[in-house]
Amino acid sequence: MQEQGNIHFCGVGGQGILLASELTAYALLAAGFDAKKSEVHGMAQRGGSVEAHLRFGRTKVYSPLIEPGTVDIMLAFETMEAVRYLPLLKKESTVIVNTQQIPPPAVATGKMTYPDRCLDELTSRGISVIPVDAFAIAKQAGNLKAVNVALVGVLSRLLPVEEATWIEVIKERLPAKIVEVNLAAFAAGRKAGE
Amino acid sequence: MVNRVAQNTSTAETLWMSGNEALALGAVEAGVQVASGYPGTPSTEILENLSDYKSVYCEWAPNEKVALEVAIGASFAGVRALSTMKHVGLNVAADPLFTASYTGVRGGLVVIVADDPSMYSSQNEQDSRNYAYAAKLPMLEPADPAEAKEFLKLAYRLSEQFDTPVLLRSCTRVAHVKGVVAKGAAETSGVTPGLEKNPAKLVMLPAHARGRRVAVGERQQKIAEFAETFAENRVEMGDRAMGFIAAGTSYLYAKEAFPHASFLKLGMVNPLPEKLIRDFASQVDTLYIVEDLDPFIELRVKAMGIACTGKEKVPAIGELSPAVVRKAITGEAGAAVFGPVELPPRPPNMCPGCPHRGLFYNLNRLKVFVSGDIGCYTLGALPPLTAMDTCVCMGASVGMAHGMAKALGAEGLGKAVAVIGDSTFIHSGLTSLINTVYNQSYSTVIILDNRITAMTGQQPNPASGSTIMGEPANAIDFPELCRAIGVKHVRTVNPHDIEATYAVLKEEIERPEPSVVITRFPCVLTPAEKKRPKKPFHSNTANCTGCGMCLKLGCPAISWVALTPAEATAMGKKEKQKGYTIINETMCIGCGQCLTLCKFEAIVAGEGK
């Protein structure tokens, strides 16, 4: 992870996943890494499962896609979505998971139930899981929409990028009027990740 | 520059950009003057980003054929011109493409076509390289955003140097991949703008076309010779036991999987550099061709009489990846990975408050066969709405419904309808509606008029009243248009009004004459609708009997809460009640469709905020 790494972002369309992956990419670039990121747009976006692959390295990054079994860190914005991408994970992966649950259509209409204790699917395979109530962190920071930046705060502890760099990136990338609340969410997330 | 990278390791300004952003910048640096396209994932953001520069004239055309014709005209007028589209869009634009190959260009002319291996957002997986061969045109294929920008600039130089339109093949993993891009110098075309008569070259009468056919053959020969020394057809010698020929993202995947092998990385996939390939092949023990979709390079290399391994190992279906390439070549599965866990699926869905939902609920009720089309509303095929029965290509719904009517005659009356969005209708449904009237059909065409091209991200279209450049424009009056082409029965309804929509649909579907029903309400994602103050509804749980009527809409804002008999009794409900529904007030926009369906006053209209 000091020299290269694969970060997987996943969740449900509309949760701010792409922004979180953008902030992370900019922080890694500012720290001198090369990076490539792959996103999903179009039909796949309408409230469906959304993912972004971010690969970084001290040397040139070729493929924009993370191979199965090679994710170093997963940042999951929704509990069940962390489990959906299990084939990308390995035993040594660290999964930061927002404890929020968003029922998919089959659950919302009562046809299926939301899987109980689904994170056990990860821990039982030896994968490290860091559960985070990002919703509560964002609320405390003063804006429910800062869930994504709170999660980036947790992620920031695990990456070879200085805290000051992250703060610079947030200041530079977000509209001025929401910088303060997002810096608070970032700091709270970073603290939660201790 | 918004995308500036804070890293300062080189003198050139570096930017973090998607392939589509990089292509837009490439167009600016190449001095493009006119750009016309039609939205289609994954190509859409090229023009959207280009229009943000304000220095280049950009437009959304009604369809790809028009877009390419606009670009051809601009090229004939002596400026650099661009046309953008997705792979299936090139089918629509194929007619002008094949003959523009004969006329050649004045200002550089490039068509960017974006393929979608694995069909993330497409109805088929066609390989656009076949068009380059069939239309006798050079095609460049970049691997990432940095190359996308450079290759577009190269494409303009080639276009003017060889008097030819040039195709640039993008794909999902170039268009929607972000990477570091170096800002470059602006270029200008050496061509003087203006109109010059040149009938032997520009008027493709058969006699002229025969002459141009010979010129095209000579041009192909010259470009093939050029390809031999083209700097982007590059050899990277490594371990000679394995040699790979690959282009675009396939090169990246193979390079990642076999970093020490030898590579011939092709920047130009048509025509191929035969001598270079022969030379490379002679220096490696085993030659592999790694390419997604069709065996385009492989068949040509085999036709040169060179032994190689390609599609017998590398999949011809779906997107490649380093893992797929490694497994295909070595036959080894690689490190054991965890298998997937079975979970409730999370497919895409229409938004809460989407006006299409009311229409599809009614079509499901009417039990008609729905000849469908392409847009967000194709999601009407999914449960619980389950009210779309065909989807072939842009505009197909209207002609197909007419074909069904002619096949079944009187027996088919009242059994089939066509549904088509406003943008899709303008794209290629209008001519089919003219056919329906002209050939005396009885089919009913429903135009889902939400005033925007929604699926690809709210692009304005000729019914929206504005342009991509943000200027006000005429907004097509659909009822007037339909009457003008001879449709006598044209009705407009608000699809949120479920019962009124049902009544109108029933009447028109049974009518033994052509009719049009326009379901008109703006998309919830248009800027005006987003700004409109919302009055979310809420649940009166005490009244809910758990009948499940509201769930038939499949609205993401309504969800089911299951109850055990004990819980039901504790809530004061009948023991056998299996659950109740609740409205998520942060998602609900108060469209009112569910209110109409609830017979127990368990849904209450919002007071507003």
C-alpha cells in the first residue's frame, strides 16, 4: 500500500460515491502517485448498484480495472453492497462499511428480505471490516449530505497521504459554502477510523 | 482549470480527466470549429464537456445521421469538424459515412464512436472496427484518456493529410476512465474556410463515384504504407517467448497481465501495418492477438499467413480485463478468489415521481402488447410494472407496432401499442409514424414527452426549448406535428393522473384508426423540476391494510414492512395482516400516483415544506 494499491468504492446511485472516489484520487495524485479510475454511468446508474475502481502506484498504472481478489481497501456506502463485490476481495482486504441499509426493490416490495448479519459473510472469511455509522458522523458535523466525506475521512487513515494534503484537496475541490461542514465530517471520520 | 492536478513533476500542466473530458480538450486543441452528435452512453460527455469551452460550436442533432451530415458539411466548408456517437449510433450514421469516405474532406473530419463491451448501457455489443474496414477508413484506437486526447489531434492531421474522414474508437473503459492528461498546444488547420465547387469530388453521381472509388483505393494503399512507420504503432520488445499484438484497452489488460512479454501496440487498427506485424511475429516464439469483441486483427493477421493465437483462447463476448486475459492465455485460473454470495438484486429503477410510472402501470392493467423503445422507460419492462414487450433499437417501436397491425389485421385491433420517448421519437420515430398514417394502420403510438433526453443525463433536445450551448430554441409542438402528418386523433394526458390516463388509453387503443397519445410531464431530474418545492406524501400506518396496491407502482419511495401475527395484533391490525407499507419522505416528491391507488386513506397528501 505504500507503493501501490487498489481501492474499490461501492454503494447505491445517488450516495456521493463518485465524489468520494474523486477526492481520494486527487489526494493520491497530490502525493505523487499515478492513478487510474473507472466509473459506471448511464443505465447502470438509475438507483442501481454503483461502483468505482481506483488504482494507484509509484510507477505507471496500466489497467483501470481491479482484478478479482486484489482489492486492498473497499469503501462501501451501503452494507449489502459490500458483500455484493466479495469476489473482488481477498483475505487481507480492509472493508470500511457504512452501516446504512437501503432496501433494493425486491426487498422494498416484500418479495425478499434484507439479508440479516450479512457482514458475517466478510468476517467469516477473515476479511477485516470497519463498520462506520457515517450517517451519525455527518449529522453531528452538521450536514447529512457529508456522509461520503465522512467515509473518506475513515479511508484517509489507511492511505499513504498526509492529512494536510487531504484537507487541501477538500478545500480545492468542493464549493466554498460546503467546505467547512465537509472538513468537519472528514475530521470526524478520520477520528472514527483511529 | 478545474481538473488541475496539484502535482508538479513536469513542466506541462497535468489534468485529471475522463476519456470524454480528454476528447473534448483534444477537440479544442485540434482547433475543431463545429461539433454535432447525439447522446449515447458512453459517448455523451464528449460534447457536453466541449460545449463548456464555449469556443467551439456544439449541438445535439436529432440523430447520428444528421450529426454526421452536419460535420461533413462543416468539413466541406473548410473547418475541422467532429461528430460523436455510441456504437449503435454509427449504424444510423452509416449511410453518410460510407459516401463521405469517397468524397473525402476539406477541413479535418473525425467521427468518435464509443463501443460498449459487456453492454453496460446498450442493447448490443457490436464492434465498430468493422465499419472502418467496410467504409475503407482509417481508425485510431486510444487506450486511456491521455492517448484519447493525443489520438484525436493525430486524427485531424491524418484526415487532412490523406483527404479522408477518420474514425476514432473509444469504449466504456476509455470514456469513463479517469487518468492523468497533459495539456498540449493548440493547433490550427491549414485549410482556408469557404465553399469551393468541385463536383467530381463532392457530387457522387455514379460517374463521379467510380472515379472516387479508385482514389479511395489509392488512399488506402498510402495510409497502409504510412501505418508501417506511424509512431503510435509501437514495438515494446521484452521476453521473446510471448509476443502480443493489441490495441486500446486490450493492450492495457495484456500489459498488466504479462508485463515482461513483448508487445506490438497498435494505435491504428485499420489499415494494419503488414510489414511491421510480419517483423514482430518473426521475433517472438508465440504470437497472441488480444482484442475485445470480434477477431478483427486476428483474421487479418491470419490472412497474411502468420500463425497466431486469438479467439480460440480470448473471449469474443464481453469486456476483457487483466484477469480474463491471463486466464485465457495461461489456462490457469489464478489465485483462488471468493465466490459471489446470493443477494437480493439491485437493478436500476425509474426515479421516485417519474411520470413514466403512471403510464406503465396503466399499460400493465390494459394487458396490451407493448412495442417498446430506448430510454429510461425501457425500465418499464421490469417488475412490478412489467409492461414492455419489445425493445430493438432507437425508433423501432412505431414501425414494429404498425407491422404487428398489418400482420394481424382486424384480429390485432386493441392488442398492441407503441411507446416512445420524446427524444427517441424525434430521432427516428417520426418517419415511422408517417408510414403508419400513409399505409392506413390502426396502431396507437404513445409519446412519452418528458421534455428532455433523460436516460443519458438530461440533454436538451428539439422538444426542450433550449440547446446544448444554453440558448433558447424552438420546442416542438407534438400535437401540431402529429396532426400535420395526418393523425386525426391526438390526445395529451398527464400520466400522474392514473385514471384519466387509463380512460384515454382505452379509448384510443380500441380505435380502428391511427392515434397518438402524448403523456406529458417533465422528467423529475430537469433543473426546473428539481427546484420546484416538493410536497412529499406520508403514510397513515393505522389505516394501511397491507393490500399492496401501492407497491404495484414499483416506486423506490414506497417500501414494505413485514409483520409477524403478534406484531400485527400489537399494532391493532388483523392477525393475518402480513405487513404494511411506508413512504420514505426524503425520496417522495408527491407525484400522487400512489394516492389514487390507495382505497384505505393510508396515504396522505403532503403539506409542503
